[in-house]
Amino acid sequence: MTIRRPALVVCAAADLPDDVLGHLTAQERQQYDAFAFPKRRDEWLLGRWAAKRAAVKAWGEGASPGAFEVQVSEHGAPCLHHPAGEALPARLSISHSHGLATAVVAAEWVGIDLEVQRPMPSGAWRFFLTEAERDWLAGAPWGPHSELVAWALKEAAYKALQGSSRSLVPLKLTPHARPGWAALAHAGQSLLGRWQWVDQVCLALVVAGEAPAWFADLPLSFDQKPLLRRKI
């Protein structure tokens, strides 16, 4: 199975079909049944559904959600497999928050993050920003929630690097000439990021290495207006 195009999907809990459990493989159903807490189980299911929908879009006509199994790599990152166990030639990243989930599938190393608009706790910047980055973001270059945008970009970059960075702080974040874009780097590896606000939700997409042709055009948006689980 060869990926035809990159695909990004955002879905809400209300988007889950009535027969969603029927689209899980036997192994995924075992994982679903093993959750002790309903909230964690529901988040996991929504993330898996977003991943399967993104895979269907990426492979195109004839693909079905049940033809893809989401497993976890040795680095703890999600990856796509054929239900028979064969790894598929594509990269997968998933994020979920407040009853929303997003997933991206591409041939390149990519990362996705979804954050709901909220104030950052006082002092939280120490866990993901350098002092120089914090001073720069204090000027709100990306609006009143610049620190949250930075968090989303670094989370997405961390996923794109597949765990090669042990924390978010070493991921260097710098401005980019294009609005809604950012440059990132880690240990000599360059990354490029895009971010977009959709109502109260920030979507951040990062690709490792040189940006492919599709990167600028892949929509960071929802198929329909998101319904948050709780009002922020």
C-alpha cells in the first residue's frame, strides 16, 4: 500500500459513528476494553478514529478504516500497520484535547498538536522555553496566546523527532518570515512549523527536514465548526 497524498483530519466526539468499535482491529479492541477509566478510553478511541480517517484520506479510494491498525513504536509514537502486522510506509501523529482529536499522515516525519485556548500557568514557560524565547514571546509576536502557540509548535516538533529530544526546552524556536510559520531546530536537525487558530483551538503542524511541496498548502482547519467538550 502506497500513500497517495498527505492528509490531516480533525474530529470531535460527536463525529464518531455508531459502529466505530466495528472499525477497530482485534488488537485495538483488546486495548479499548482494557482501559479502566472511561475518559482515557474515550480520548484513545477518538484519537484512533482520527488516525484511521486520516489514513483513509491519505491512501484514497478503496481504503477503509478497518484496513489500518494503529500501533505504538519502540519510541512510544503511534504508527500505522496492516491488521496482519505489516508496517505501512507512512508517518502518523495524533493529538487530542477537550473532546477533539487530530491526526496527520504523510511520507515525511511529521508531528501534530492541538491546544485549546487557555492561560498558561505562571512559571510554566520554564518547562518548554529558554529565557531568550520567553523574552521574545513576552512581546506577543503571535498574539495574546503566543506562549501557547509556542507550546503547540514544540509539542508537534517533539513528535516529529520521534523522541530524539528528551524535553521541549532544547527545541530551538525562532521566527519565520511567513505569518503563521516558525522555524525550529534540534541537535543540527532543522524543522519547519505552521500554526493556525480555529476559533478557540490552535493547530500546529511540524515537518522535520526540508519542507515538502505539500506543506504550505495542507489545510489546518476543521471540516465543520468544532464543539468543545467544555466552555473555556
